[in-house]
Amino acid sequence: MMKMKQSWLIISICTLFFGSIFTGCAQKKSAFDTRYTSAARHKATMRPYNVLGKHYSPTYVEVGQVQRGVSSWYGPTFHGKYTSNGEVYNMHARTAAHKTWPMDTMVKVKNLQNGKSTIVRINDRGPFVSGRIIDCSYKAGKELGLDRMGVAKVSVKVVGFAGKTQSEAVIAKHKRAHTQTRIVLSDFGLQVGAFRNHEGARAYRRKYASTSGRYKPIIKRFADVDGAPLYRVWLMGFASEDEARDFADNNNMLGAFIISNQ
């Protein structure tokens, strides 16, 4: 019990530390829908950081990725306080803290000692205790049996992002085809079309949604010089201008040009 209280104290300090950083970030719309928090805060939580003398570098993940280690849980002491991405922690929600995986990553946590499992959304950083890979909310911990065990050996599997999850069958299919979904945050994209008619833009968006892999097609509404609407279709998710240019060249997209959603 003393070790658990010490662990909670460490996580509390770190949670308050990160909350003070990310709560003040500007609200900014992004092509990637984080659903639960702003894109600016989401990007901020992907920056390298130091806690208790250790360096952590957040990394991107893909659906189907698995990690094994020890899980703990945290509850009443932190209920109502800010998490690392600026949300208010709700111990009755299915959430978790992870040191490096992106915020809003949906993971299936399985207790390898009793076979119980649950799906949680990462919205915090931690646990900053040696040997532990994930810290579940009270609700998730209770579903896993951690409220009685304290800690347990678990497997943590990425099953989706921002509230959306994939079934085991779909994950297996994508892994065989090497088409796993990967979280991407980027301000770079390609304009692949411009239409006066909204339906034409929607048709193009559907086309690229089925053929562009991990890049996300979106529609942006603009007004031309006469005030009439113009619908531009952007393909977002490129890590750099070079990546966007290579994609356009390799797919013979002669009319496409690079844009920056800043």
C-alpha cells in the first residue's frame, strides 16, 4: 500500500507538471480529428520530455502493435485533476496513462494473470515507476481485477484511435496486407481537386479515402472573388513537403500541389 501511495504521488506531480504546460496551448483546428483535445495540445504531448531525471520520447504507433509489461491503476487521489493532455481526469471513465504512445490511442489491455481485458483511451502520461508500462483508470483497473491485485502483468495492444476501434479480424487482415492504420499528425498536404459542386468534392474525398492508405482526404470550403463557394479537396497527413511531393510524383498526380494547414 505504501508503494502504491508513493507511485500515486509521483504520478500526481508529473500530471500537474504536464497539465500546466499543455493547458495553455492555443486551440487550433487540424486535419487529424483528436476528438477529445485540441490538435495543438496533441502535438505538444508528442514532444520529448524529462521526468525524475529520465528522458522520454513519444512515438507514433500503428494498429496491431503490442507491448507487454506491468500495469497499475490510479483513482480517487487524481479524480477531477488535469491529465497531461489538458482533460479532467475521470476515474469512472475507461482511460489510461502511457509514457510514450500518442494521446487518444485506443488500446486493449489484457491481464495475463486472470484473462480479463478492457479497452481504454490514452489521455495521460505515466506511470513513472520502474517496470510499469501503463496506468489504468479506476474503472478500467477494476474491470481488469487490478483493484484487488494492485499490479499485474498485461499485454497492451493498439486497436484504434480517437474513440474508434477495429476488431481482431480486421486488425489481422490489415497486418497480413501491411495496411495497418498509423496515427499521423502533420500540417502538410496535397490539394488534389477543387469543385464548385459539393457533391463533386465528396466523390473525390471518397475516392482518396479508399486509395490513399494512411493519408486522410478532407474538404475545405472557400469563397472565390465573387463570393461563390469553392470546395477544395486536400489529402493530409504528410510528415514533410518531400513526402508529399514524392507521393504526388509516384502516383502521377500532375495537377496536385503542396499546401500547409497552418
